Amino acid sequence: MQSPDSSCAATRSIGYDRDRLNIVHVAGTKGKGTTYAYVNSILQQYRMSYGTPRKVGLFTSPHLITVRERIRINSEPLSEAKFAKYFFEVWNALELTAAAATPRGGPGNTPPKPSYARLLTLMSFHVFMQGSLGIDHVNALGNTIDQIAWHKAGIFKKGCPAFTVPQVPEAMDPAEHFQRQNASLAVRLAETVLTRLGIAAADDCCESDRLPALFGQGLENLDWKGRCQALVTGQQHWYLDGAHTHESLEVACSWFGRVSGTRNLPQVLIFNQQHSSRDPIALLRTVHRILYTKLGFVFQYAVFCANSTYKDQSCNLELYNHNVNPDALQRLILQKKLATVWKELDPDSEVAWLPSIEDAVDYVKEIHNGAFKEPGAEILVTGSFHLVGGVLSLIEGVPRILETAVEY
């Protein structure tokens, strides 16, 4: 993990001072993505109604379909042309910094290029500064709650308001309560931002029984793909959540158990998680524990596929996970292990391991179980944002989020 000093130095190397940005920083192991999406949505309501903030930038991770989703202006991802332009402006600035640090005639101590995540963070600063915007990682953070909390506490800055929600060490709350916590934190953050920008909400959000109308609209209008997302295509009812930690899987599985199962349809699990550091077997056991043991939910089918998008093993490069063993992926070693474990947990399930996401989607479409009166299926897709993004790209085609990409 790079130090805060190196982060500041990297920002200065491309010519910026982060203090010039009005930043809302959300940290945590789970829920931060939804929280800053809520904040963004609320601020958009005020921008459209009052013209302030003039622009709102949003930097998130991970992406579902394309890396351009990570950097948005006024909720819209950058166009391909603008993304490429800003990328090379940042890259060239880093090259100049490295050249200046290298003594003539020798290699010197050339500053290393930033990591993928750090480079995108620098790029987001660069993009946001163009318009004067108003606005899970054990190896990096440690492997105990105390160690992680010590690192997360770095979010607190002198002189800046800071808010949190209760941190419950016991079992995860039901999904609705968890999302209410995210929304309540987002409301307080958005209210603080608006106050600093000189915009007073109709009522104090903490003291009033009712939220200001624009706050309510911001919460209601949020469309956050890949998080507790339900959609229907033909006779298939899809439930997608990119949960990839035990805590987030508990929420996703509780949500699926609550919103599905009312139709007389077979239940299908599509699961994958390629990161060995996350212990995919243990994550799969969490799915079984919540849905089968706790909720009495039974899957008739369980499908374990690799993250290659298409049957010919080709893949959208922006959906490809480079941190996997290519040989193990080709031989479906993990998928076979997952299928074996699930069969031991639930001998009555029909299991399959498949080489691509497209194979898994086609497999589901072909399910016809005579024990059920209606054709179709209810499908939970979870374990990885790579998997969820691939499924969405196949069942929706070009997603709405990319159709509206704009120039800035």
C-alpha cells in the first residue's frame, strides 16, 4: 500500500493540488459504492433544479462493462475519445516527471509508474479539475478489524466533517436495513456538501421527519447496476449482485431470498470468483449457509463458469481479470472445485461447470423442468463484478450507461 505522502506526490507530479477539489470521500469494506452513488444522485437533483453544484464528478470502482464507468461527470461516463485524451495527458505528465528525476547519462532513481488503481485515481483528479467541479483489501490493509480500521481512519482529515454509521460485528442486517444505513449516511454527506456550497435544504435532514423533496427524488431515482439488480428477459428472471465478500454475500443472498421464490420456477445459481485471495470456496459456502441453511432456499441448478465472456473464449478486455492463472482458467480447475463443493453441500442440485459466461447464460435459457408449471427460471448471479458485468453485457446488449456517454 502506498503512503499518503506518495499519493500527494503523485498528484503533484501531474500538476494538481487535491485541496482545490471539494471532495466527498467514502471509505469502508462494504456499502461505500452505494453510498457515494446516493450522494451523487442527490447532488444531481440540486444541480438540475438550482444549477449548483455546476458539475459533479464521480469516481468509483470497480466497473461493470467498461473502465469509463469509473469516471463520470454529472452521472455520465466519459466518451471513448475524452477518456483516451485525458489518459494520455496524465501518462505524458508522469513521463515528464520521470524524465526530470533521471540524471543525464544514467538511470538514476526513476519514479515508478503508479498502479492501475492509482493511475485511474490520478486521472479522475485531472478530469475533475478541467471543469472546477463543485462538488476490500487484506493485503493492503491488514487482516484484523483493528488493522483495517487503523488504515480506514486515514479518511478523517483535520477540519473536515466526518460521519459514520453503527459498525455491527455480528451477523449482517437484512438488505433493506443495510441500504437504509447507506442512504442515511448519504443524506448527511449531501446535506453537508450543499451547506458548504451555500444551498440550504428545505429542512434539517437530521431533525425533520421528512426529507426535502429533492433528497427523496435523488434516493428514489438511483439506478445502480450490478447491486441488488433485478431484471427480466423473456422467461428468465435475473437477480444480479457483484458481492465478493462474506458480508456483501450475506446481504445479496438475503435480498434474493426475500424477492424471489414466489413464482413456480426453478431456481438457478451462477457463481464465480477467480481471486484465490478471497477464498472462493469459503464464499460459496456462505451462499449455501444463508440461502439453504438459514432461509431454507433450494437451488435446482448451480452453474460455475469462467469469466471469459464468449464461447470462443474471447473477452471484452475491460471485463477480463488479469490476476488469474491462465492455465488454471483454461482447465476450469476452480470451476470444477466449486461444483464439487456445491454437490457435497446440496446433493440434489444439478451442477455444471462451463468455460464462458455465454455458455452459462445459454445453459439457463435451455432449462425446462417438467416439475414446474411455468417455463423459465429465477437466476441469482453473484460472486464477482466481472461475472455480473459479463452477464449484463450479454442479456442487455450495449447498456444504457454507455449509450449516454458524453463529451466533456
